[in-house]
Amino acid sequence: MVYESKFKNEETELFFDAILALSDKEDCYRFFEDVSTVNELSALAQRFHIAKLLNEKQTYQEIETRTKASAATISRINRCLKYGADGYKKMLAKISEK
């Protein structure tokens, strides 16, 4: 079964094609520095870090202290881990294989 995202459109497809064309971390840094603000990139990185910490069974309090994220942000990411499209889970599994 193919996953059908509610966000799928021509612009998103083009953006994801660009991301898939990135070949290394330097490409990632260069692309994301141009395509996003410092705050946007920081927020995305923080969310993924929170997902990793939740996956490691750390408590909200531990995560708040470590990341300075709000309980609301942590809760939203926790809901995504439990009921979302499994994007966080798939990427956490892929990077843990390395």
C-alpha cells in the first residue's frame, strides 16, 4: 500500500525531490541554510531530537530540561509518534541502523 499524504501537491513534490537529491551533510547545510530561516531549521531539528528522546522513553520533564521545548511541543510530537504517519519512527529506525 502506498502512503497518500494530505500535503501532496506539485510544490511539495518538487521540494521533496530536492531533499532526496542531497548527497551529504554539507549539501544539507547549504540547502537548508538557503531554504529556511535559522529559527525554522532550529525548530525542525528540535522536534526530531524530541522524538528521539521520547523514543528512548525519557520523561517530559527530562526532555523539557534538555531541549527547552514546551510541554505542548513535546505532547504534539508524542501524539505523532503514537498516531501519526510513522515518519519519525521510520527515520529514527534508519539512523539507529548506522
